[in-house]
Amino acid sequence: MHKQCKCGSSMSIRLRTVIYQNKVEIENVPIFSCEMCQRSEVFAEVKPELTGIIGKLGNLPEKQQLHFNEISEIAHLMVKVTEKKHASDPVEKIVGERINELLDLLLLAQSLADEPWTEEIRKRLTQISKHSLSANDLN
């Protein structure tokens, strides 16, 4: 996936580590990067989740490491499609398998009447459907 940089070059998307306040490492954040001018910007579709995490950390966070793919479903799917074991799998298959996995978890959470877990799974499903991910979004 690419986009035009302000310098005129092409920016490509990569999973990077974002460091907040020199204390918190947030791994696997989708970032557009330009090799020509070194400009970087967070993938717009995940920016709300990232700013939400940073907001919860506050101005004086403890030293820690977070995995963004455990919070953002888009980042989770990007990690999945870049794994070597999925190299030959179509993106649509990976997305479909993840949706089925989440639906199974949703049924389990509902049967246990675990409302916070149910809401978390619904949020993840919404992230996928809201962005209607396609092969072009994840490659």
C-alpha cells in the first residue's frame, strides 16, 4: 500500500514501533514512510486507536511495551498477512478467518454473559467492517 508524500515520492506502509515519552514502546503500528525525505505518518485508519492509547497513558507513563496489534484489528491483520506462514494465503482468506474467529469468541462471551469481553469483540468486528478491508488495504 502506497500514498504520495509531500515531497512527491511514494510512501509505503510498514509496521513500526512508536515510542511515547521515551518510556513506552508501542510495537506494530502501521506507519507510512518516505525513504526520500524520511517523513513518517500514522496510517489514518488506526490513528484514533493510537491516540486513545496515548491518552490513557497520560503525561508520565511507566516504562512499558505494548503491542498495537492486540488493540487494533487493522494492525492485527497487517501483522498476520506479513507472517511467512501466510505468505501464499489470499488476504481475503485471512480476513475471513479472523472474522469467523471473532464471531466464535463473541458467541462464547455472550454465553458467559461477559459484557466487557462482548463489547471488546464487537469493537474489533466494527474495526474490520468499518474499514471494509481489502487486499489493497493490507498489501
